[in-house]
Amino acid sequence: MINKIKTNGIYSSIDGLHISHPLSAIECLSEVVADFETIIEIGYYRGGLTQYFAEFSRDSCQVIAYDIKDDERKKQNFQFNSKITFKTQNCFSEESVLEIKSIILNSNKTLLFCDGGDKDREFNLFSDFLKQDDVIMVHDYHDDSLNEEYAMHVNWHHAPECFYSEIERSVTNNNLKKYNYEPYRNNLIGSFIKE
Ligand SMILES: C[S@@+](CC[C@H](N)C(=O)[O-])C[C@H]1O[C@@H](n2cnc3c(N)ncnc32)[C@H](O)[C@@H]1O
């Protein structure tokens, strides 16, 4: 990981390709990325996190990433890992929702990473489809049931986009449990596993 992943003090990069997460978040993800057979990312932007998932997951893992636009990724002129399928689709379209549901139901252990344009909505929509032992993560997350400031642990300049209070009902109804919760939360990621 050392040579491929770098940081500019705020964001990280893989082989020079921007990832919209701090290095400490990537270090957390490295502990679990090899556990999954399927990884679905909502919102791939330049494709940096997608490339990270593909490079560091097991060989048999399929990585499927959705974004409503593809211009930022195309501009990079980057040779992406062949495990990746990029889909330029609105994740909330009927087609995408049915497709994502079907991928989850027909795959083994899945990680669903919500990092698109409406993260509460992504979590609340897609968490209904999870199977036992699947994991859902959501970026720009703040647990507002705790009396702590957002982003107190990392050098992050963006406001939270997903609050625990906005996803609590889905967590309860879908029998989701906190998963390696503290290290992820400290890196602005909400992390839950379906029991
Ligand atoms: C924060 S960026 C993703 C960063 C990326 N995951 C990374 O770590 O480098 C959010 C992305 O969500 C995409 N997005 C916004 N609304 C969307 C939608 N309805 N469906 C799919 N993607 C969407 C945006 O185009 C943008 O590229």
C-alpha cells in the first residue's frame, strides 16, 4: 500500500489518482476490503476510491461503481483495474435501484459504499436490500446522538451529509449493527453490518 497510496495532508491518492477520503480512512478500509466478494460504490467521481477497492480486494471480487456523470473520471486518462464496472447512471433511477438490489441479492458478501449526492437517501434506500453479513458504509457521516464535534479527528473541510438521526430508522428496521464503528466514525464514515 505504501508506494501506491499517498496523501496531500487532506485527501489521498492511488497511483496519482485522487481519492476523496483522508489517508486514515483508507487505512481503516484496508483492514476489511479483502473480506468482500462484491463492492458497490455509489458516487465514484474521478474513480480513485473505486480503483483502491479493485486493487486491494481479493481477485474474485467484482467492483461496481455508479455515478450520474462520467466527465471527471474520463478526464483522468487513467488505466483502471479490469475488475471495475463503471456505470454512468442516476443511482435513484428505477433501473439502477432494481439493478443494485439484484446485484446484492445474487452476490456473496457485499460492501455497499454510499458516497453519492444524497447519502441519507442512499443509505435508507439501499440498506433494505442487504443480506446477512453484508456491510453498508456512508461517507460524510456524523453520529449526532453523540456529543462530539464533526471531523474533530481529521483535517476535513466539508460539512456532514449523513446524520445518524436520519438513518436510525433503517438501522433498526433492517437489523443493522455498528461495525468497527469507532475507527470509521472518526474518519467520517458510518459503518454497519446486517445481522
Ligand atoms: C463525493 S463524490 C464521490 C467521491 C468518490 N467516492 C471518492 O471517494 O473519490 C460524489 C459523487 O456523487 C455523484 N452523484 C451525485 N448524485 C448522484 C446520483 N443521483 N447517482 C449517482 N451518482 C451521483 C457526483 O456526480 C459525484 O461524482
